[in-house]
Amino acid sequence: MAAHHSDRQVLRYLPVLPAVVLLAVFLAGPVVWAFHASLTNAGLTGRHARNPEWVGLENYQRLLQDPAFPLSVVLTVLFVAGSAIAGQNVLGMALAVLMRRARPAVSATVGTAVVAAWVLPEIVAAFAAYAFFSRDGTFNQLLGAFGLAETDWLYAVPMVAVILANTWRGTAFSMLVYRAALNGVPAELTEAAQMDGAGAWQRLVFITLPVIRGSIATNLMLVTLQTLAVFTLIWVMTAGGPANGSTTLPVLAYQEAFKFGDIGYGTAVAVVLILIGAVFGLAYLRLLREQKP
């Protein structure tokens, strides 16, 4: 009887076995390889590419002495906070709330315009953002129509440009998440608050936001992890410059590994990025767990 029960337990897990195998091969495998490579002097070419040697924590000691590393960490946090948390998240929420009050034609037009940026391939969106912010781009032409002087935005304020570009490209995801979440808020709750004299802002803060708290935490986790991995957008717009002024951790890892051929050092940077993503993920998962009764 016990053996039969055990067999049934095993059979229940068989449907998820392919997913577990795929995760192990395409996610856990590369992560383990990255941790191992970060402890070697593996190179892209040459003697160390063929026979990498074990160097222990030497690459991580180099990180602590590299002046580009702390700057990249600060720029990465700034990029995530500006474009994901404050940009995509807040703007997506605002659009979702406003679209519920707008006329159907206006809501459909705004929704289509916002989603259009999201469905573009990343390389196409990056070139479009570059064309907008470059010295001869659309933004300067619009400013010129009002008699304002041209500015090379990608050189003068590179982080502001890439933050605005990533906000523009990713806001649609947050907007769709919050539109679905707002549709699940019980109408009787907001109607009761309205009858008690609560204004629109009070209903949003004290009724709507607590009800959709789980969707907010989920959206924050997803947009944060997506933004941590953004590389193509920044590389096409600024290539990390000028003077490392927009070199986030993915850009630094690429430069070290494939531009300078130091795979071991580049993967050490990537491992730090993985750990930062894990910290964000655990914080959001804890937030999700705390809201459950």
C-alpha cells in the first residue's frame, strides 16, 4: 500500500519534469558555469582560452580595486530605480488609472501607442531612441522649433537619456498588469468609500492600492529583473560612455569579457549582477509572502 502511494506521488511530478530539465540545462547550468569561470583566468583567445587556470577570488579582489566597478554598481541601481521602479511602474500605474476614466476611443489610442513601443524588438527600439536623442535627432529638432539650442543629450546626460528610453519601451508591461489588477478591485468597496465622502485620491490610496498590493509587488519584481539585464538599449545608444558615464554592470561585463577578452573577470562582474538580482527577487518575494493572510 505504501509503495503504491509512493508511485502515485512520483507520477504526480512527471508532468513538470520537462520544465525542471529545461531550467537545469538552460538556467542553472549557465549560472553554475559563470560562478566557476569567475574563479579562473579564462580568456576569450590565447593560452588562457585553451587552458584556463584556477585563480580563486583574485577576480573579485580586482573588482574591489577597479574604479569602474563601484561606478557601474551606482549607475545600475540608478538605472533600475529611475526607469523600472519610478519610471515604468509609476507611469504604468498612472496610465492604467487614467485609461479607466477616459473615453474608449482615447483609451484604445493611448494603449496602442504605449504597447507599440513594447512590442518592438529591443535593437529596433534602441535605434529609435538613439535617433530621438542624438544631436541631429527628433528631440533637438522639436526644441529648435521653439528657438532652443541643440544639445548632444547622449553625451551631456547619457544616463537620463537611457533611463527615459527604457521607461518609454517598458511602460506598456506595467500598464497591462495594472489594468488587469484594477479590473479585479470590487466595485462595492470604492462605491462605499465614495458614499462615505472619500475623494478620488483617497479611494486610490486607501482602497485600490492595498487591494492590488500583490500585483504591485509582482510587477516591481518583474520590471526590476528585466531592467537589470538591459544591455542592447544602452550599448546602441551610448556604448557605456562617455567616460563610463552610462556603463551599467551588463555593459561592464560585456566590455571586460568580449572587448578586452578577459572572460574570468567579465563573469565575475556577471556574478555580482546575479547576486544583486537575487537580492531584489528575495525582497519582493518576501513582500508577496507578507501580504498573504
